[in-house]
Amino acid sequence: MADEKWESAFPVLCKTSSADIGNVCHAVAESFCQDDVISADAFLSTWTLEEWWQVRSVLTDIMRSAVGKGWSKEKISEELGSLDEPYKKVLIDVINVHEASLRKKLLLDTTAVSHAVLSDFDWKLQLAMSSDKLAQLQELLVQLDLDVREAGGDRKRVILEMDKSELGRLISSLEACGKSVQQMTTS
Amino acid sequence: MEEVDRIIVHSLRSIGCDIEEDVQSLRQFSTELIVATVARCLKVISSDLELPSSLPPGMSARFRVGASLANHVQDLGYKGGDLGYQTFLYSNETEIRKIFMFLVEKLPKESSQTADEPLGASVLLHRAICTELSNQLSASWTPTFMKDRGIRSRSKPPGWQREGACCLQYYHSCPTRTPVGTANLSIKLPRETRSYYTSKLPYVTNQTRVHRDTAPSVLEANTLEVAVQQEWETEWNSVGLASRLTQQEFKRRKRERLLKLIRDRLQQDSQRQERGTGPSALNDLQQVMTSIEAQGKSGLSKTKGSRFAHTEKLQYAKDEEKTMAQMGTAAPQDTEEEQERKRQDEVDGLREELHKVTSDLEKLDLEVRKFTASQQQMDEVIMTEEKSAEEKKAAYTVKKRTLDLLPEAEANIGKLQAVVDSSAQRLVTLAKQWESHREPLIQQYRELRQLHSQRESEAEKKLEEIKVFRARMKESADEARRKEELQKQLVSEFERMTKDVNRSAYTRKILEIVANIKKQKQEIDKILVDTKSVQKEINSLSGKLDRTFTETDELVFKDAKRDESVKKAYRLLAALHENFESLIHTVEDTGVVTREIRDLEEQIESESSKKILSNLEKISEDLQQMKKENSGLIAKVKGK
């Protein structure tokens, strides 16, 4: 099934020169690794928007399966079927260059299978000098922002403000979690 | 004197006197400045005083101000000679210096005392925050479009601050790509990777979608690398070193172990799933299947189908009836009853059939069970039979042999004996051989074992040592860090200190001065001793002279009665003595006069340093002005 899809995309792919296809592949690979969206503006001179979408999805597909299934160079060129040789070579080179980061990205995606995953965090340290009741308070507060990605792909920002003891409790519970994970990995 | 002046100027500045930067000594003080600073000092010493901080234009007012200042200074206990308006208005350097020294000593000391206390880091921080906040509060509001990204710079004190919340941003990072492995020239990069790095890889500033994410991304990438390295280091130290494997080996083993663990887990989970939910899932499946089947069958023929399907069907039928009734296309009543009856019959028939089928099924089930039980029994029986057959076979072969041997019993016994003997002998020789082989082997084994254990213990020791070294390394690193922090704090404190009086310089100067004074005192003592010795010598010499003179006088006098020439000599002697006496007197007088001259010269010097001429000019000018003012006043009075 995938082969047919790929085969149908190859003529579209061949609209650009084999020198330019390297740039395109690099851009697609980088955007895939970074979970980023590339703007289609640069490519609209060669493809229509729809064709660009097709190209992008096929290229991502090829990279995903080539790295995910651990294909060798020969296997990749075999799987690419009817694509012209120079294009094949460029594609294989790009996959080789980006293999480590692609693999990392795939692994990250695989490990993030729980229904909510911590995707980013930020923290800030604040010093409350005084309050409405006390002139000299001098309380340290930490503000912790947790970016949580939920099962549906929605992002939610959880904001916690903690004083020293609360932070200590959070850290100790996290340490307990880490210890149990460590036990699992080392035992 | 310069040192003293500098201290005085510094302390005057520190209490808030407006003294320009280039003023370094009291000689540069103008009359206005003197009056202003003295007034400021008096105000600081006793805050309830009412004094003008600048000199008024009128001459008489000036006079009054000077007089009041002199009064206040004397009230404080100044005992340095006569003090009056002239001291301030027509100043001379030495007097002003004395007054300022006195005033600076009288200044309250609290501020300097608090500055001397050692300050903790938190207090310093708090102070810094407070000053920063007060600075920000004192600044006036500016509209947002005048601040570039909320940053506002100020010139006094130099610095900048962020204002407003519109330009705050999250510390958000995205993965960045950097060339890997370019530092190690010995490993060759693949060609395509190299070409990617040189021509295709975008700059790190272009890799993030939003430019302000660049710095966080780079920082994050760095910390990530450091954290990974540290984690690996600790793991290697705690577990890896003890396992005595190479790093690659250790990593490989860990990877294998993890993979195995994950596989086991997954297998276990899937098994549990099959065991736990398998039957129920099967049941569900069966139910669904039967229901589908039943629906299909009921559509085709209404005589077959499970009860479930039928009840469902009934419900549907009822629903259909309802809908039919609602739609108003009511079917005739009798047909409905008929249908009902038919259905009832059908249900009964089906129920009977079902009963029958289920009972058949149960029977069959029972039979199957019986059969399986009997099969098992049979299997067991077969097993036991087989076993006994084998036993019997073995017994048979033994017995057959013995029976074969029976006819020539004697010879056979002898043969057997021989065989037994030879085999026994062979056993013995073999045992001997074995012993002879075993001995050195065991020896070797023991030696090797010992060697091994030694090595093990050595390795243990070395490991321990390594651990100790690592711990010490960490400790020393920590200590170094701590010391550095302390040093930083001290440096900052020191910087703060140097802004104050540079104490050490002063103390060094003071010590030098004290040493100088001591030396001078010693010299003075020496000179005194010298003088005393000279005095003594003079005294003894004059005594000797007196005595010799009287002796000579007597001798010559005695001879003079007899001899005329000697008489002359006596007279000459008396004249000589007188002349010398007068000479000594003159010398002494000259000494006194030179001393007086020196005193006078000193006096002249001191007087000339008092700027008498200029002061005189000033006084005469002021007198003129005063006269003018007076005449003006008189004219005013007359005019009235």
C-alpha cells in the first residue's frame, strides 16, 4: 500500500532537480525531528500546495520507515522502486545524515505513549519582599510551569507556585519516582 | 598635612557637604565653602540648630553668621585659642584645619559603626534589592513605545531595568542541531555528512522558529549534554567500576538487560491479558456471533434461533407495532391476536426443543468426560505395564547370563575371578596414575587460586582507592568552589570597603608616623645627652681654668714681690684673664642673639603664612563696604 502511495508521489518529486531535492529532504527531516512546521512558501514555485503536502508526507513516511525498520542502503534503494538513481542517492544520503536524530525522535514518540506527557517546563524564582500584612516577609517562591501534552495532542500548561516546604515535598516525591525507575532499570 | 586634609575632606563629603571633586586640601577652601561646611557639620552634630548653609550678601549679616558659628563651635568645647567671626571670614589654613579636625572628631559615629559590622550575603542581597527598588520607584513613568522590549536604561546610577510585563516570554527551547564529531580529526566523517555540515546545516540562530528561543535552546542543549555526562559519570563510578568491564561492554550489557526486561514485561502482560480477559472476551464474541446469527436466521426462518434473539425480536416487534399504531395505519385486530397466538406456540415449541437440545448436550458432555477419564486411566495402566515389562526384561537377561554360565561353573568362576582381579589391579594402577597426575594439578590449582584471590583483593583495594580518590576529588572541588564563593563575597565586600576610607593605607601611614616620631625622639634624646656632656665638659674646663688661674696668680704674685719683670708678667696675666673672660661673654651673647634671630624668623614665617596681607585687604574692603552700607542706611533714615 505504502509502495503505491510512494510510487504515485515519485513523478511529483521529480518535478524538481536532483540538486534541489537535497534541500527539500533536509528541510523535511529537520522539521520532523523538531516537531516543527515548515512553511511551504519556498517550494510553491515548483509544486502546488497539494503536491507539496503529498511530497512532505511521502518523504516523512520514507524516512520514518527507513529508520524505524533499520533498512540498509540497498534495501532503501530497493524499496524506492522506480525513482531515478540520483534522487535515490540524495534521499539515502539525507537519511544517513539524519539517522541519529530521526531515531531519537521516533524513540521519543514511542516512549511518550502515556495519555499525558511532560513536554516542556520552565521555572522562575521569586522573592516576596513583603505582603499586605507584613512589612518584612522575605519568602522565597518558585513558580513552576509544566507543559503537558495530552493524549489528543492538546497542550496544557500547568502552573504551580510553591514555597520552600512544598518544593521540598515535590522534589522528594519526584526523587522517589526516579528511584523506582532506577530500580527497574538496574535490577 | 595632605593626608589629614584628605581625611577631613572625605569625612565632610560623607556627611553630605557639596565639595567639588578636585578639592583635595583645605588650602583650596573658599570662605563660602568654609562657612557652608562648618554649618553642615554643626547641623549633623546637633540636629536642632538653625544655621544658614550659605553666606548672606550683606556685610553685617556675614559678621553675625561668623560670630554665631564661632559661638556654636566654642559651645561644643573647642579650646584652640581665640575664636571669633574673623576665624571663618578671614581664615588661615592652620586654624581652619584645627577647627575641622575638632568638628570631624565630634561627628556622630553610628554610621561608621554599622558599616564596620560584617554583613551576610542575604543582608547584602536585601540591601541591593532595596536600593534597586528605590531607584526604580524614583524614576518617572515613560510610555511603552519609548522602551525597547521593555528595557529602560538609566544613566545615574548606570544600569538598566525591565519594565512592564508585555515583553516577558517563556523560557522555551527546541532541539538544535550542531555538527557532531568535527573536533576529532582522526575520525573521518562520511562525505555526505561533511557536505551537509558545510553547506546545508542552517546557523543555530536560524534553527528555531522564533528568534528569542535561540538562547534558551542553546543553553538547554548544553545543560542536557552536561547532565547526560554527569549521570553517566555517577553511574560509572557507582556501578560500572565495580563490574570491571570496559565502558562499551558495560553499556552493551545494560542495553541487553533492559531489552530482556522489557520483553519479559510485555510477555507477562500479554499472558495475563489472555488469562484474565480471554474467556470473557470469548464469551462476548460468542454472544455477538450468536446474536448476529440469530438475527440472520430469524430473518430467514422464524422457527429457529436462540431465546435471546427471540426476545429481542419481540421487543422490536412491539416497537414496530407502536410505530405502526402511531403512523395510523392500524392492521386488523384479529390478525394481531392470531399472530400473538402463533408466536406463543412458536415460543413454546422452541423452548421444548431447546430443553431437549440442552439435555442432549449435557448427556453428551457427561459421556465425553467419562471417555476422557477412562482414557486417562488406560494411559496410566499402559505406562505401568510398560514399566513392569522393562523390569522383567532386565531380570530376564541377567538370569539368562547366569544360566549360560552354569554348565562350566568352576572354570567360569575362575575366569570371572581372574577378570575381577585384573580389573581390580587395573583400578589400583589407574588410581595411582590418577594420584600422580592429581598431585601437581591440585598444587597448580591451589597456586592459581591463591594468585587469583590475591589479584582480587588487590583489585578491590585499588577500587577502594579509586573511590576514595574520587570522593576526595569531589570534596576538593567543592571546597574550591566554596572558597571561590567566599573570595567573591570578600572581594565584593572589599570593593565596598575601599569606597570608604582606605583604612589600611591610613593605618600604615599612622604607624609610619609613630615610628618616625620615635626615631626623632631618640635623636632628640641623643642630642640632649650630647648637650649635657658638652655642658659638663665646659663646666670642668672652666673649673680647671679657674684653679689654674688662681694657682698661677698666687705663684706669679709671690714672685712679683721679688722681681720687677715678674710684676709685669702678673699684670699681663690679669689683663689676659680679663680679656678672655670678656671674649667668652661675647660668645655666649652671640649664641643668645642667634637664637633670638631664629625665633623671630620662625615667627615671621608663621605670620606670613596667615595671609595677613590679603586678609588685611579683604578686611579693608569689607570695612569700606560696611561704611557704604552704613552711609546708605543713614541716608535712608534721613530720607524718612
